[in-house]
Amino acid sequence: MTSQKPTSYLPDDLQRALLVGRVWRKTAAYEGPSVVVVRNGEVLDITASVPTTADLFEREDVVQFARTVAGEALGSVEKLVEANLGAVQEDAPRLLAPNDVQAIKACGVTFAVSLIERVIEEQAGGDPAKAEEVRGTIAATIGTDLSKIKPGSEAAMKLKAELERRGAWSQYMEVGIGPDAEVFSKSQPMSAVGFAADVGLLAASKWNNPEPEIVLAVNSRGEVVGATLGNDVNLRDIEGRSALLLGKCKDNNASCAIGPFVRLFDDSFDLDSVRKTSVSLRVEGADDGFVLEGVSHMSEISRDPADLVAQTWGRHHQYPDGFMLFLGTMFSPIKDRDTKGGGFTHHLGDKVTISTPELGALINTVRLSTEVAPWTFGVRALYRNLASRGVL
């Protein structure tokens, strides 16, 4: 899939990072998913002690446990990554999304740049040919830097009133600068794909893009235990026709990628580290040599990650198995690809790489949701598999 070194997909400070993930193993005794921990660059299968990552994240001593629990040695993480970058041998462990039975939630319109692009999608009616004209009109109408506006503040409400007076208000403005965040269900438990897997688009979509994001791992007590990377694959034309089509846009076969590992919060990495990091995106076309690159700085997010967690979990809504929370993106690529003024859209075969120095890199290849491997291994299959192996 790539000529890059395996270390380029792992945290820069790998020897300090405490990583948790899942792999699909095929041994003489069984075949199925296993929970792994990466310590000092070495991979250990700890499924005998914690059958799911949801169980691991529930532990009050999660960091100490992950640092000390015994496990079956599977070799170096570099070799594991390398084995997943090419044609995976039948008996080699295959990296899965690091979450399992947790709910998968996502926040939208958390960056000013993506807010403007959502408004453009809406006013262009999902037609990419109209986007450039609408973009210019909106910039002239709004005439302000929305990144300076704190959502729900008095200044935000004054701006809302002025935009309503001008007839420029949008439902996306409401969640972008209003008091309530947009939080939606991205995918189903067990449906996310992982490192080096294919991601899926609906064949009906002709205007779409990757959405590179930080994803928080949160337990049932609302405690953020770690972070990873995600691709919240987006269909701009379908959502642009109607926001009520969000579910059709967001939840399809392989439309959610998470990985490669969850990095647990400890003395070397925590929520403040997330707030300071930058997320890089690179899209490489397989058929046209097209390259798109960009960087999203988490310091520019409109809503603090802790606030987004609080708006998702609380007395109003519990998650007994924990949840994964996409924090949103500032990326809505507008670089022309096929036609002048037509902006960006995926081609099948695109290689998408999402990376941060602290979390490594998530790499996926773009296919159609109808052509990727169908999703057949759900929660019931997981527990049947674990029970047959005697780890429940």
C-alpha cells in the first residue's frame, strides 16, 4: 500500500506511549479479535484479562493495569504495522479499530472553517458547481472571523440576531455558534474499520471528502481515558440537499475509520495534549497523481473537548459501554481536482492519511460501500467468539 516506514505510522515518542488496540488473530486454537497493549514498542495480547477495550477503559486503574498486566507477546509494533501495510498474510494479526462495543458518536461544526463550508453545502443545494459562487456571497455577507466567536456567548447571540436580520442565518450557524453542540451517532458498535482498511462511499455521492479528526475514548462514567484518530467520511452533496439526510451520509459500510491505537492518558499525554496538537491530512490519488495536504490545529476548535464530552454524556444521557467521540474537523477541502471551480471530491483508490505526532497515523483507501467487505461481525458474534475461547 505504501513505501513509508512503519515507524511513520506510530507516535514519535513510541517508547513513552501507552497504546491499546485490537487485532484479528488466527491461531491453531481459535480465530477472532483480541485486545492488545503496546508497551515500550512491544505488543501483548491481554484478552485473557480484559476481553474488550470497553472493559479495559472501565477500570479505575486503567493506566497502571495496562502498564503491568501480563499478556502473550506478539512481537514489535513496527512489525505488526508493516504486516498490515501490504498484503496481510493469512496467519498474521490484522489491525482492527481499537474500539469494540462502545457507541460511536461525533460532533459537527466545531471549527469556524467547517461551519462556513456546511452553510455553503446547504445554500448550494449539494451542487459542487455552485459552491464557489456561494462561498464568495457568504464571505461578503458575514464579514467577520467566526473563529473569534465563543459559541453561546452574548457576542454570538448578537451575531445571530444580525444574520437573521440579513436573512443569512442557517441551521449550521445554530450549532456552530449557538449554545448547543451538534452531537450525532456516527456508526454502530463494532462497525468501525481500522488501520490500512478500506473506507466506503455511497455510489450516489459525487461530492465527498475525508474528515480527519481526534477521537476521544470515554468510559461509562464520562471519563476520557485516551485518544486516537478517525476519519468521519463525509458526503457533501447528499447532506447539502437536506440535513435530514445526515444518517444516510454518515452511517454506511466502512464509512467510519478509527485507529491505529488508543493512546491512554498518563503523565506523558493527556487532554491538554489533545488541545495543543495538530492533525495533518494527506490525500493521494491513485489514478491522477493528485495530492491534497492540510493541517488542522486543535487550538482553533470553537468548543473545548471537555465541553463536547459533557454535552454528550451526563444525567441526560448515559453510555453503559462507554463511547468514542469524534471532535469535529476544520477540513472541508476546496482545492480543485477535476474541473476549475469544482472543488475537491474523492476518486476511488485515494489513499487517505490522517496523522499527529502523538498518535501516529491512520491510513485508509477509498472504495464504494457496496464493494468493501460487508459488515458481518457484530456484538453478538463478538460475545459468541469470546465465549467459545473461554475468556468471558
